[in-house]
Amino acid sequence: MTTDNGAVADTNRFQNVQGVRDDLKEVNYLADDGIAGVAFLADRLGKPILVEGPAGTGKTQLAKSIAEITGSKLIRLQCYEGLDESKALYEWNYKKQLLRIQTERGDNEDWTEMKDDIFSDEFLLTRPLLEAITADEPVVLLIDEVDRVEVETEALLLEILSDYQVSIPELGTITAKQIPLVFLTSNNTRELSEALKRRCLYLHVDYPELDREREIVLAKVPDITESLADQVARIVRSIRQLDLKKAPSVSETLDWARTLMILNIDTIDEQTAKETLNILLKYQTDIAKATKELSVDD
Amino acid sequence: MLELLNGFVVELRNAGLPVSLTENLDAMEAVQHIPIEDRDAFKYALGATLIKNHAHWRSFETVFEVYFSLRGPEYKIGDGDDETDIDEMWREMQEQQQQEGNGGQGGMDGMTPEEIAQMLMQALMNGDQGMMRAMAKQSVQRFAGMEPGRPVGGTYYLYRTLRNLDLDGMLDKMMEQSREDAPDDLTSLEERLEKEEYADRIEKFKGEIEAEIRRRLVEDRGAEAMAKTLRKPLPEDVEFMHASRDEMTALKKSLQPLTRKLAARLARKRKHGRKGPLDFRNTVRHSLSYGGVPAEPKFKYPRPAKPELMVVADISGSVAAFARFTLMLVYAISGQFSKVRSFVFIDGLDEVTDYFKATEDITEAIHRVNTEADVVWVDGHSDYGHAFEVFWNQYGKDVGPKTTVLLLGDARNNYHASQSWVVKEIQQKARHVYWLNPEPKSYWNTGDSIVGEYGTHTDGVYECRNLRQLEGFVEKLA
Ligand SMILES: Nc1ncnc2c1ncn2[C@@H]1O[C@H](COP(=O)(O)OP(=O)(O)OP(=O)(O)O)[C@@H](O)[C@H]1O
Ligand SMILES: [Mg+2]
């Protein structure tokens, strides 16, 4: 497969949707049909995935796990307010350039030659986006928490996301040697631009269903019994149904399960549940609400 | 296939979902990689290319079901010749029942209601998806009484099917069974978890029945016609005054991300791009430290200090939901105001500011507003005139040039005296006064609505029928 601009795509990374699911399971990531289906499609269409959903539901882990099962290098761009081109794409190494100019002074090298020289690869500092494009080996590019950058900065990403290329005024256009699998994650703190969304496949990762959460606990917490994992998943589901400021995430479920293991608990009774709620819930009002709920007999 | 997909995309657009040309093309490419028989993956593939906003997912799913429900091996309707997976499942279940000595043969027709109930309970207790689906299909066949061309809606068939299955009693029976089966007494925690699990399964089973009815209706009437009857507004377009319970839940869900985004947007607005004209004196003053060179230009901030907000809301039946959402939205961005005070009324008026101060939990505060506020004076029918009078007498002194007052309600005054002079007084003292009305404009000033009379003394009356309009207003306000 060739894209319009001539970048050559890898041969397909996955056989079919079920294959993605199975492979992910091998590395202890439990996917559902949506997650596996969209990852499969992203590979086939050569398109980035925009992953949204509540905190701690495995968005970042998904990219990491996909990198692992495809034997790709994971390149991560962590976004923050104020992130700019020089940190995301590339920067010229001014110090080195300056040094070069100074050492050459006196030799009668003319300026054009000098300019060609100091604006060459040697003086280029590659940042994650450019690194992902120029890599020879297969790459998974994770652009984490993209909603943190300003809308204007989003524009930096557009060229890469649709054409897998970067234009550097002094060097021309650099086209990808291989098409990286790109994941963008967002915690949805602001509306992303239409232009960005149009270029991506969209995946909403929500809190897992009961069965999947139990599987996650089993996979991630060593030595936990089926029955304890089941109880954990059920109680968490029950608590998520309350009207809370912040519902427990998967990471909190895992923390809770690990704590119960340390405390040597094999079945959870009301007392234990109440005493350890502070691991699942972060706000005092939420803890109070859940405690009250768990005590009422209805 | 492409034709089907085109019809599907057209319907999505009809339902208000924004699908661009690129996205349409992506979807066409996507379906070439995932077989339609793999229904879930197929659905997510289409979703990933066409839907970029999670709040739109439910609408998408409905349309998807209508357009693709008749595809895939499990879903063929019809009895006899072409055996489907589901029919096979049904046969297996029956054989099992027979071995246990309680059950007839063939379809459900040969079974007594008790036998059916028994079998359903077993399917639900086992929690087996396939079995529940098979049960749903058979139940619809036997009980819904669907006839081709009959012009009744899906809800009627749903009602008929559910009535015959007596699902209401099912949860209790299942709990009883579960208590019997347990070696020890169930603790209250176990009871709770068990009950939730069963309730969840029953809901899913109802969903299966609905889906089955829908499939049959689609077969009878065609996808296009069905899609049209099922078309529902997106959460942001749902009318506050006519929202069903489900819609209300969806609304509440979409409120949180919406307020979060709104708050972030407003915070950013405050931080950036706030420069006004050059502040000459300040620049000169600072230039002294640069030896008189005005190196660091200083600008005037064009916005006066944050306003103080007073919300006065009618919380009687028909407009209660609207008041609730407005209060939640306002408090979620209360950082944008120097102070927020809130008052609620029906025919009496009460200040509820403290409820919001006492807790970080807006939902809880709203709950207290609904249960504790003292808003009834005579008969509990809206009396704007009296409520406004009370407001003016008790709190009028607190309205000042920094105050923005929001009046919320449909201004249906039950033909009481309007006392609109209060609004006029407020307008004279306050910085701004606005009226937000959840009714469609075309209803204003009909019957006992006197929003026009109040409106003349405000800086504007705004139609806020849905979240989209409300958000628009609040953003302008902050
Ligand atoms: N499906 C899953 N399978 C296995 N582990 C999971 C799964 N989902 C989440 N986890 C675990 O939960 C934890 C949180 O996941 P992660 O950090 O990827 O969440 P996130 O969605 O990126 O959160 P945030 O929005 O806060 O960045 C990790 O330890 C991860 O391994
Ligand atoms: Mg993350």
C-alpha cells in the first residue's frame, strides 16, 4: 500500500480483529470488541486513533500494549499547555551552529555554503514527532493528553496525522519511511478541532463491563482468586452507579484489589469494604455517600 | 453494500449527526476490511469513522440497528427452513427442559405460561446471552401479536410482550431462588450485588425484546421509515420541559463534560487575549526602571471586576428540570463570578446559597433545594408576582451596580398580579438583568404566560429550551 505522498506502509500488522484481542491478552491488556476493532482498522486504513474516555481506563496503556505486541518502538509525546514546535517537532541546535560558525571564521568559506552546512541533519535536534517519522523501525507514536495543548498548537499535528510528513523550511519535506500507528489520547477537557477529529478514527474507552474488569483484575493482580476478583468487580460496578464526583477508575480498582491482597482478605464483607473505600474514592463526599449506600439494607 | 451504507449515512445526517465527506469515505473504506458478519466489530468500525463525539453514540446505535439489524447469520427472521444460530439455541434449551420433564416441543406456542416463566427464569439466572436472545425472539413471536402492515408503534408490541412475561415479579423470584441456593444467609452486601446483577440482566433481556421487535418492524416497513419514527433529538437538543426519564439521564451525563469544557474555555479566555488599550501612565511608571525607555508596555484591562450573580429560579413542576440544570451550570463555573447567590420559588421564595456553600457536591445541593427549600406560600402554584415581591423586600438592598440578575422560568403566573415593577426596580439598580425562558418562543405570552410584560424591564429574554441554548447564554454571560 502506498499513500498519496509515497510513504510506504508496512504489511499489515494484524490478521483480524480477534487476533488483536488475543495478542493484547497475551500482554495482559484486556480489550473489548470496540478497542480491538478500531486498532485493527487503524492499521488497515493507516489512520491515527483518537482515544477519549474517563481517567484511568487504560488509554495510555493501550498504546503501550499495542507497541509491545507489534514489536514497535514506542515514541511518546506528552502534551502540556505551552508545548510548541521546538519541543514537539524539531529544533536547530543553536549552540552547535554558533560554534561551527566561529571555528570557520577566517577560512574564506562563503555564506551559502556555510548556511547549507549548518542547516543540515547534523544540527537538527529531533523531537518525538519528527523522530517517529524518520525512524527506520516500526513505531507506535503516542500523543498523550492532546487536549492540554492550545487549539493553535493542534495545527502542528495535522500534517503529520494526515500525510505522515513534516515540512522543515530549511530542509524541505521529510516523508515517513514507515507509517507509524498513532494514538492520541484526550481526557476531554476541551473540544478538539474538527480538523483534527476528521483525520482520526474515534474510540471512546469507558469503564469496562463487569466481565472485562474481572479479567483485568485477574491478569494484573498476582495470585488473586477468581472469587475475590469477581467480588471486587461487582462492588466497583455497584459504586460506579452512584452519583459521584469521581467514579473509581480501573487503576483504582487495581489498587483496591492489591490492598485487599496485602491485608490477606479473601472475601469482602461490608466492614472491609467500608474501611478500604478511601482507596477507591478520592473525595470525602463520595466516600461518605458510598459508605451510606453500602450500609442500607434495601 | 455501498447503497445500504449511503442510506445509513443519510439517516445519520437526518438525525442531526454531523458526518463530513471525508468521514463518509473513510467508512466506505472501513467496511471493506471488516466482514459484516462480525457485527460488533463492524459496528465499532463504522462508529470510529463516523462518530467523533461520545454523546452521539446512542443515536448512532439506534440508526445502526435499524439499518443493519437484518444482516448477519444470527438475525434472520422467519420460521422453519433457514435455521439460525438462535433457533438452534432455542432447540437446545427445549431439549434440556424436556430432560428435566417440564416442557413441550416446537415453538413457545406449545408451552404453558408457567413453563415459559420457568424457562425464562433459568435463562436469566444463568445469565447466558445466547439463551436470553433465544427467549426474546420466541417471546415476541408468541406474545407481541405483530401483523404485517399494522400501523402501531413498537412500544405497543413491547408492552404486550412484557405484560405476558411478568418481568416485574421476576426480580423477586430470582432473589428468592438465590437465597435458597446459597449455603449461608446472604449478607446485605451480597444481596445488593446479586440484586444489581439480576436487575442488569433483566434490563438486557428487555433490550433484546425491543431489538427483536424493531427487527421485525424494519422487515415489515423498511429501514428508512423505521429510522424516521425512531429519530430522537441529541442530548444537547433535548427540551428540558419534555425530556423523558431516559433522556434526562443522558442529559445529566452530558452535562458534566460540558461544564468541564465550558470552565476550561472560560479560564483560558480570561488568561489570554485580554489586553485592552495601552495604559500610558502605568507604562511610563515602569519605564523608570529602564532608564526612561518604555521597554515594557502596560495595557489596560478592559473588563471590570468579575460580576456578582443572583439567580432567581422558578422550581415548580414543569420548569424544575430547567432550573436544576441552570443552577448546576452556573455553580460549575462559579469561579467566573465574584459571588453567586441563588433563590428559588414557587409562590414563596427562599434563598438556597448556603446549600451550595455547604458541599462541593452540586447534585447534593440540588437535592436539598428540592427537598428542603421553603418555597410554598399558599397553594404551591407558581406566583411570580408574590415571589418577586418577597425577593425585593428581603434582598433588594443587596442588588447593586456590580450585580447581574438572572430570572428563570416560563413566566406562567396563573393569572396572579405580575408585580412587574419589581423587575423594573431591579433593572435600575443592577448591572444587568436577564430572563431565561425554557419554553419555545412561539408559546411566549400565550395563556397565562406574561414573559413579555416582565421582559420589557430586562436587558433581554432568552429562549433556553435545551442544553445547547443554555450553554450559549452562560458562555456569553461569563
Ligand atoms: N483493559 C485493560 N487491561 C489491562 N490493564 C488495564 C486495562 N485498562 C486499564 N488498565 C490498567 O489501569 C491503569 C490505568 O491505565 P492508563 O494509565 O492507561 O489509563 P488512562 O486512560 O491513560 O488514564 P489517564 O486519563 O489518567 O491518563 C494501568 O495500570 C493499566 O495497566
Ligand atoms: Mg493516560
